[in-house]
Amino acid sequence: MFIKKGDTVKVISGDAKGTTGKVLKVFVKEQKVIVEGVNKVSRHTRPNNEYPDGGIIQKEAPIAISNVMYYESGSEKSSATRVGYKVNENGKKVRYSKKSGMEIDK
């Protein structure tokens, strides 16, 4: 799994193509992620404790993990990049950006 909760990702296909957002939740078995502000759906709800008035609620729905790429914002050129794994000098397995070679996990 190359994408983790808290990563910034860019949507590379679908209706929201080109938008970036933070990963809120990752579903490993289903290979899906929920990205902040992407794939909004309307949910009609009855009045309950959480929503006393009920009504239509906008919330994010999961999208396929193959439709997002890690977005690297720390380098000179902010862009989507592939992610790989390598073992650093401390013997720890870390993710790194294949475009810039920088380590993602510190």
C-alpha cells in the first residue's frame, strides 16, 4: 500500500481529475481511499441525535486507490509522483518519491 492516511494526493482520473486533497481514511481490503473534498455525495437523513433537523448532508465517498497519486509539495516542482520503498541507512524501510528521491516517511 503506497498511500497512507494524512498523505496529500492528486486525483488522476474520474470526474475530480486534477484536484488535490488530504487522505482522510484508507480501506485496505477494498483498495479505496476517502479524499477530503473529492467525490462528494448527497445523503438524505432522517432527524436523529447527530442531525436533529435531518435533511440532505454532503459527505465524501470512497474512490479507487488506483485513481490517485501521491502529491509531493516539498520540492521545487510540486507534482504527482510514484512511490517506492527502500531501506535507509538506519535499516528502516521507508517510502520515497521516485521523481525526486526524497524520503516521505521520516
